[in-house]
Amino acid sequence: MLAAAGAIFFSAKAIIVKLAYRHEVDAITLLMYRMLFALPLFMLMAWWAGRGKPALTSRDWAGVVGLGFLGYYLSSTLDFMGLQYISASLERLILYLGPTLVLLLGWLLRGRPITRGHLVASAVSYAGALIVFGLELRVAPTLDTAWGSLLVFFSTATYALYLFYSGEFVQRLGALRLVGWATSFAALCCIVQFLLSRPLSAAQVAPEVIGLSVLNATLCTALPVLMVMMAIERIGPSLASQVGMVGPLSTIAMGIVVLDEPFSPWLAAGTVLVMAGIFMFTRAGRAGR
């Protein structure tokens, strides 16, 4: 239940962002408000996880800064920018391709083998994503769809880099402590980015944007992190990730109900292919081990 709820709340982020864009706010300002409201929660999370443990070394802080920049600041910025151009459903499916990129990084940077099962599973997943991309491109035949999809794909790639390099620091610091400090640094980056690139008058947004940002910071950012961590403690990462496959389905359902995004058999087919491919991918990984 924790894993499923965490996945659903994570997925609601795209819905809230799309709702906020209806009130004439740009990605940088919206991201700043999300991180501003989430920052105290991140710092509390880091403090709580670090009680009674050794202080972070300079190497630990370097890892926190690098991982926070890649996995939360850069990835979130690209994701928010991409959501200006594509649907929440397509965004979630592209983000769901992350495990395939982690595998590719392992092959490129550390020579880890890629099995035939991995290749088949990846092909199935990308075929599903391409179906949904083609459907959206047909509805809105402009470069905006391609640009938004590319931005979200880059967001997926930067988060894959975070996952790839975070293993050592998770073992040293613990997952919750690392996430707390990395996201705190990312939040500061988002706030500084706003202050350097926007006039202070840009912070004057509609009250609805403030309310949605508070929801995004709490319900769709801090709370799901805790839920997923608690789920992993109880059932392990493999089963938690499989339960998390409810995420794309919930995004599509919320997109249809809340955002009036169109539903078609092609969208259903593409979603099924992406989810089936990632499921096959996790099975191939266990078989390889």
C-alpha cells in the first residue's frame, strides 16, 4: 500500500504542474515555489536520518552536491520545462524508461553486460513510448511536441545518472539522509536560479499557483519519498518497483479526469507496452543475477 500510494502521489506531480500552467506561470517560477515549500521538509528529513551518525566528510558533501545537481535540480528543471509542451501521460511514460538508461550507463562506463532479455524488454518499452509520442504528434503536429519530449527524455537521462552514481553514497549515508541533503541542495539551486534569471515581480503569481505548489511540495514530493523508503524497508526494492508500475496508469487516469486529456486505444496500447517492457526488464535483471 505504501509503494502504490507513493507511486500515485509521485505521478500526480505532472497533473499539478499542468494545472498551474493554466495560470500563466513559467517553469522556473513554478519550480522555485515547489522547492521553496519543500526545502524545510527536505532539511528535516536529512536531520532526522542523520541523528547519531558521523558527520559528512568533504567527499560525502561533494557527492551530495553532484547528485543533487544532477538528480533533482537539473532533472526537475528539464521535466518542468518539458511539461509545458506535452501531456502528463506522455511525460510519465518517458520518465518510466529510466531503468533502460541506467543499464546503458553501466555498459558504457563500467562494461556491465547487457543480456538479450534486456534488449528485447527495452525495445518493447521504447516502442510503446514512440506510439504515444506519435499519437500526440498527430494531434499537435508542431515542433513543440518533439521539443517537450526531448526535454523530458533529458530529464530521465540526468536522473538515470543520479541513480547510477548514487549507490556508493546510499551505502555510506543511507538512502533517506542522501535524498534529504541532495534535494535540499537542489532546492537552493532552484531558488538561486529564479533570483538570477527573473525579477522579483515574477514571484507575484495567482493564489492558485501558490496552493498547487504547496500540494506539489508536500503531497507529490516529500511524502512520496518517505512512503517509498518505508515500502522498500518492508518489501524490498524489487517488489516496491513492481508495485510502482501503477504510477503511469494513475497519471493517465488523472490526466483524463482532471485535465481532460484525450484517451484512445493507441494510448492504452502504448502504455501497456511501456509497462510490459519495464516488467520484462526487471525480470531479465533478476535472471541475470
